[in-house]
Amino acid sequence: MPTSANHPTNASTRFWLSGKRHNEQDHFFRHTLEAQGWKEGDEQEWQAAWVTGMPPKQAFKRTSPFIKMNHIPGNAALTVKSRLHASLSALQERTRHAFGTHHELVTRLDFFPHSYVMPHDYPALVEAASAHPDKKWILKPTNASKGQGVQVLSDPTTAPLAPNWLVQEYVANPHTIRGHKYVLRLYMLIAGIDPVRIYLYDQGFAKLASEPWDPNDIDNPFSQLTNPDINALNVDAEIPVEFIDLARYRCWLQEQGHDDEALFAKLHDLATLTALSAVDTMRERTREDGAHPLGCYELIGLDCLIDDQLKPWILECNLSPSLGICAKPEHGGVIEESVKGSLVQDMLSLVGLAPYDAPETFDAEALVAEQQRSGGFVALYPSASPENALAYLPYLGLPSLADYQLAPSHVKHAIAFRANGVSELIEDDQIALYHYKSGLYYQLNDSAALMWLLVSEGETIESLLDHLTAASGGQVDREQLATDLWATLTPWWQHGLLTVNHAPLADLNRAEKLNTQPTIWRGVFTLAQRRWSLSAPSGIVADQLARALAPLSVHEDADNDQYQPPESLHLLASANGYCLTTDSHVINSRLQLHDILPAIARYCMTQTARPGHVALDIALLSKPQQLIACVLPTPLTTQMLTALNAVANQHEFNLSRGAHLSMQAPTDLIPLNLPLTDSAWRPTNQQFCTAVVWLTPDTPEQQAPLSALSLLGALLAVAYEGKQGLSPEALQTLEAFCQQSQRSTLPLDKHGHQLDQWLFQHMLTPASHAAV
């Protein structure tokens, strides 16, 4: 038993009985708890409430891990017939949208008859009836029990145009026992919704109609309906109410040559999917009503019709299912009493009331303990079976964080989403989202933008957490990152911005492959008297970065007291290219391989700006006594970079990127020594600029010398002083630099011929000329 001070002792435990019911509804609950030393309390003093129907909302506010209510807010999503149909239809539509109309995951949900809610769906009902004139229909009140108001309709157009009525397709080919129609009453327990735990009791009943089934005698309720309260009125029947327990029913199926295991596997699947269809609604209402998710559970009477193909159909979910004894002893009443008594005892043990052993928090250990004391309840979800866990993943939608933490590893690696009806609006490095269906508009902060970029294109949640962990440099606890992630994803899911991504489910044998953690390469380099750390996925990207940054690299354990702590950069692989981030925000997203080095260089350049200098994003060709500044073409293609590098090697120039221009000496360029390509290069300290070349993607109209103003215009596009643009002093410095430099405009084609000729004519030393 928990040792929390909030956990009452047995000496102080009280139960509260309430609701509109007969004493028979309370009998087993009272008997079980009193045997454990509990005393009866009232609505002010209780640790266990047993309410037939729904309690007042304020009662839910008392719930806690140690104070249990036998209902869950929002259970009407299952127990009101119209809402049950809406829940299952919404799950079916969501699955259809994610996987396609004819996918097996969609057809697996074909276990509920189509329904029409009056009066809203009346026109659709008329159209359906016209298209299927031979079909029969059944009329039901949406929120009644014991068969009240239920009748079979041959003409559905006579359905009342009033609220609270439902017209449902009639299953016209029921399986029968001795010629009598029957419905299976199963007992489903939703032990909690966060994390969600679903059980089905291993016993239940087949409830028989009191007269043989006659498809043409639609006005005879004793032939068409199986409700015991209705059939108890059949004074002419030899056995008006007959219950057959599931153990005898299964034996009978086997005697008839049927596969009872296959049928009950379908029933287990039906029950699990039905409960999952309402989880989101119940979670939302639980939050609204202030109920504790560990303080609420729900026992539901699940009524299923079996057709003559032994396919189960869900008819309804009953709130506070009857615990009274309906059948006479000789017609199943003895076993009925035994089953219902054991059902309540096992239920109270499972939820931690008898014995009183409720955990304060719910983790994997608590789940094991719960399942060990479950008695006759069979765990449907979560299940220890790996196949079971994956089988329900597509239907769960966004699991809660508690669900996720309980999931086995291979399931965590299969939870993924993609964008749904969203436009991404991008300005600089800022991202906003517009969702067409809801009209919602989101402006994302940096961390939310990173999450969106990864999750919206199909990145698995586990992989996303790996990226976030890497982006934090290990400084933020993974559990905290998960909490932050769920706080961001939940409204996106609830408002429809995300839909399930089925790609990770395509191969159910991916577990071993997916469990392999991504290998991360890490390097540390120095730049402009600053130290930087960089992480990236191992492989071709890491190899490229390691080569490019090799001249600047330092060992992480080296003595770097002269530097401040390194700023962290992270290159993340996502489903839509690569993403460059710091520990706190996104720098660039959707990067292709050739974009990575330029993105790192640009960011570092902007961050190394210092007073009295202008940072220039230019290429530098350097050798002793010569420093040529190259304004790069836009766009700069991979072929152009290859040509530039080849020309530099041909003439023995070192090629690097970035420079600081001193406001005190406008002819001096201080190389930043950033890599332009991943080819071999070396840092340089050369400062005096001997020439400036503006490289263009196209052949200039004329080969006349480049004017200072034209060069200034080109440099302004790649000059940085701060986030607010250039100061007047910086502009004057750039202008002076342009006026004093030797200037030329050259096209940079894929072979670099013009630059090669220009270097040969203008920059080779006399000795080099002689050698040529």
C-alpha cells in the first residue's frame, strides 16, 4: 500500500451509494467493501463512490488516486447511442483519412450498424431507405435502457422528427440458439484513461429472446428483442428470461462446429476499438470537470449481436449495467448471481479498492500490479503482446504522455504523424501555420517550430525526442522534453493539424531495426576567438563536416580557458531534409546536402560580428602577398563551387569563406576562415586585399571595369554588422573599400574559364609567368 500521507487507512475508509437504483445494484459493491472493513459514508465523506447513473459534477472534483468514482466524465461518448455511433464514425473517418477507404485498418472498424440521429439525419435516412427498400430498421431512444421505446421499423420514414431518437440499420441475419435470437452481454472495464487501460471480463451472458426469431414478425418484441425487462412481460413463454453464461455458450459453439476462439478474438478487438474511440472525449471532459484520471473508472455493459456468419456487431454500451438477478435460478439465475458477484469483487480489486492498494502514480510497475490482481478481467489494452500493441496504435491517435511511457520500445518507434490541411508561412526563420478546416492560425516560437518541422513530415515521436535531446546538448532532462513536446502536440492533434502517419507501421517486424539509436557525430571548432560545438548524424554528412572543419577543430578536452563555453549547433535529419538549430531555436530548415555548410557559415558569420568591423559573406582566394575577395554568384550552384575550387587549386590559392572589414583600415580584410567546400583548405592570416572580383552566374554584357557603386550594391547584400542592418559608419567603410580596390566582374561557369584566365593575366607572379 502506498505510504503517501494522502492515502487513508482502512479505519477511515467510507463508501457512498447514490443514484436512481434498486438495492440490488449496490448489493455486491457493499458486500465486497464491508468484508474489507469499509463503512458506509455519504456524499461528503467517501473514498469509494458507487453511483447508478451519473453523479453531480462536483463529486468528480473529490477524486484522486485514493478516492475512486465508478464513472468517467465524458462516458456519454459510449453510453448514449447516438454518441457511440458518432465516436465510432469519427474513428472510422480518421482512419480512412490516414490510410485510405479500402485499407484493412478501416474495414476492421466495420462492426457497428449505420445509424441516423433524428431529426438531423432524417433526409439522409430517407435517401438510404429509398436506395435499400428491402432493408429493415430499428428505432431506439438515444438515452434509455431496458429496451424502453425500442421497435423494428419496416418504413423508416415514420421515425419521429424529434430529438433523442436514433434509427439504426437492422441486422437481418442473426445467429440463433435453438431458433431464438440472442445478444451477448459482455462487461468491459475502462480502468483509467491516462494512461488508458481496457479490460474485458471473461464471463458474461447470452441473453435470449423469449420466442423464436421470425424475420417477418417485426411487430413482436418477444421475437425481435432480447432485453430481459421486455421478455419478462411474455406471460405465454415457458422461459421468458433465459441467460446462458459464456462458458456454456462457448462449449455450445464448439459442439456446433464453430471456432469460438476466432469469435472471441473479434469480440476483444471490437471492445478495444470501441473504448479507444471515446478516449479523447473522456480525457477532455475529465480535464473540464476537474476529475483525477487515476480516480475514475467505468464498468460498461457491452451488448453485441452475432450474425449467422459469426460476425459480431456492437449494438450499445450500457451505463451502470444491471447487477440485479434477472433470470430464475433454473434458467441461469444461479450462475448469473455468481458471475455478477465475482465481477464486482474482481473489479474492486483491480482498481485498488479491495484490498485498498491504489498507487499514487501509474507507471509500468503499477500496470503489472494492476494486471496481477485483475482476477477474471482480461487485459485488452495495453497488452503484453507486441502484436497487440502495434495493432491498436493507428487507432489511438495521439497517445497521452502516460500512454507513451507505458508503451514498449518498438511501439514508441512507430508513433508518427504528418501535417493535415496546413499551410506553412515562412518569413526569414519564423514559421506560422494556417489550418484550413478550423481557420486556426499559429505563430510558432523557435522550439515549437523545430517540433513542427520534424513531426509534421512523419518523424516518429521517439526520433523527435532524440533530436530534441541532441539539440539541448543533454542539458534538459528527457522527461522534461517529453512533457514540453506533449504540451505542444496535444492542441495540434485536437484541432486536426496532424493526422496519423502509417509509414512506420508498414513493416511490423521493424522493432529490432527501429530500436537502434541514431549515432551522433560531435565536433568542436574555433572561429574568431570563439569556440563552437557541432553535432550531426553520423555518415556522409558528418564526414563532410569533419573534412570541412578539420583545420579549425580542437579536442573537446583541450585546454580552452581562453575561450568562452562553446555555443552549440545541431544538424538534425528530418523527413524533409536537414534542420540546423542551436540549443534554443531553429536557424534553417529543409536544407539539402549542399546547403549545410553555407548555412553553418552564414550563421557563424552573423554571430562573430564585433564592434568596428563589418562581416562579409565572401570567398577569399589567398596565397603569400595576395588576397582576392570574391563576391559569390546567386544562386551558387554545386557546379560553380566545384569550378571555383578547381581554379583555386590550379593556381595554388587557398580557398576560404568570410572576412571582417575593419572600419579603421578599409583595405584590410581579416579572414574568418570558414570553409567554403569540404575540400582541403588551410586558415590564413592574410589581411591586405589586393583585388575584388564579382563572380556572376551569367556572362556580363560588357567586360568594362566594375564601378565602385556596382560593387557596393553587391557587397551590401552580404554584409553584416548587427541585426538591424548597417550603420552609417559601416556603409562609409564599405564605400571606401570599394573605391580603393582593384575591381573586376567575371562570369563563373561550370568550368571556371574566365576566372582562370583573369588570375593568369592579373595575379601570377613574374616567376610563375616564366614557369608557364
